[in-house]
Amino acid sequence: MTEMTFAKAINAGLRRAMERDSKVVLMGEDIGKLGGVFRITDGLQKDFGAHRVIDTPLAESGIMGTAIGMAYRGYRPVIEIQFDGFVYPAFDQIVSQVAKLHFRTLGRVRMPITIRIPFGGGIGSPEHHSESPEAYFVHTAGLRVVSVSNPQDAFSMIQQAIACDDPVVFFEPKRRYHDKGDVDESAGLEGPAGLGMDTARVAAQGTDVTLVAYGPLVKTCLDAAVAASDEGVSVEVIDLRSLSPVDYPTLETSVRKTGRLVIAHEASQTAGLGAELAAAITERCFYYLEHAPVRVTGFDVPYPNSRLETHHLPDLDRILDGVDRALGRPNSLSGIEEGEE
């Protein structure tokens, strides 16, 4: 085991994939000599050359179009979108071309493209630097969408994404880049836990409430589970990992045990991934549910400035309030104070 930051773990995973396959090529704005704005690709151009770690113009549509052409020619391009809100110029290429070509060609053409997107808030940046656009891509058939929450998954899942013959949108929680954790570099592509890229992980066992999150909020939810245990509430935390496809069997097993579901994400509530999870689990586990599924999310507003983002992002208190709602305890929406009937 080696202790690494989240950022270093992705760097190590990219390095391992490039060593394994000479067709893996990285492209993005300032990813070469600079190593990217978050230094995720630091040192890779020096070691693999400018023909495999390519500094591109500031043109996301052009980067994406070039990746499509390279995938046609047998390469496995890995592109970096510098910030989440910068992906929209490439949106047409992703949803109209990348997601469709395998089906359009009756399986003759594959698009093994990995699209790395730092996403989410918590770093005090202006608009277009702290967004959570995952629902757009989850809604698009033909794309795999994943989000990692810890250094080990960052190391393993970036390699799984690159090795996958399908296009993968790979969301990285930028406010966790400096978080540290143990990484088993000797483990295979599935990591020490033997989990595939499309498998959810039970991050903490519990019996009273199922709490589902992904990316940046998994750590917050684990902290909430510890806090809830101080009040005698046992919370099971599920790290979704794959947003499309969703590992519903793992979610169903947990909800049938606990009877309650809370879903947390930073994106706006309306038409967010939480809505789909709530609907799907209600359909699949209706007779096991003791309470309607609860969502704890960002608000339906454009991402606020840095002085307000702490109010916008779901935090420990808001998530615990969601747990109270699922348990039918006094909460922010009930209008009932503690001790009242």
C-alpha cells in the first residue's frame, strides 16, 4: 500500500495505462508542460513525449472531434476538460457522435474515449468552474458515466475506463484532489476489492437508513453516518461509483434491509440523478419502503459565488436532516420542534 493524494492516484493510473498500451494518448488544455491546472498529468509529457501527451488549443469541440478521429484509427484517447462548465462546447460532439457511433455502425466502430471532467464545488471558483453536469450525460444512451470518491478508486477506475471499449465520462471531484488514502498499486484493474467499474460499493454498513452518494459527497456522507451513530441511528452508506449504468441490485439489497432511502448530490434537485434513483427504487422496492425516498441536493439556481457556496452545497447538517426526514423525526420541513408531539 502507498499513501497518495487523489490527484496523484489519477496520475499514477494514467501512467500505468500509458505503459500498458501505446495507443493511449492524452489530450487537453495545458496538460503537457504545465501538467494541467490541477497538475493531474504532471510529468507525463516529459516521460512519454509530446506525441502522447498533447497540449491542445482552447477549443473543447475541436479536442472532442480530434478524439473521435483518433478512436476511429484505433487509439484510446483520454481527454481532459479543464473545468466542468467548459464541457458544453463539446456537448454536441459527445451526445451526437461519441454516444451514437457504435450503434450507428451496427457495432463496427467503437469509441474507446475517456472524457475526464473535474466537477463539483467547494473550491471558491466563479461560475463555469463548480458545476455538476452529470445528469446530461446519464440521460444520454451510449455513454458510461462514472464518478470516483477516493484515491484507490481513482487509480483503478481511470484504468478501467481507458481499457473499456465504450466511451466513458469520468467525473473527478476537484475538492477532493488533495485528500489522501492508501492505494494498492499491485492490484489488477479491478483493484483490491475486486469491483468492476459499474459496481457500487457499500462504504459503511448500517441497518436503519440507506444513504446514497457519489463523488465529492461520499466523504460527507461517511461523516454523517458517524454523527448519526452517536444518536443511535445506523446509516448504510452506498458509494454509487457508476452513474450509468446504475448498480441497482446493490441499492435494492440495502433498501430492502433498511426500508429507507436518502440520496445526496451537489447538482440541482430538479431532474437530477437523485430523482431517477428515487423513482427506480420506489418501483423496485415499494413494499419494503417505510418512508418516501428523500433527496438532499444543491438548489435550483445557477451556481452561486464563493461566499454563498457553503450554503448551496449539501453539508453534514443538511444530510443528517435528510436522515431525520426519512426516519420521520423532527426536521427542517416538518415544522415540529424536538420534544413536541
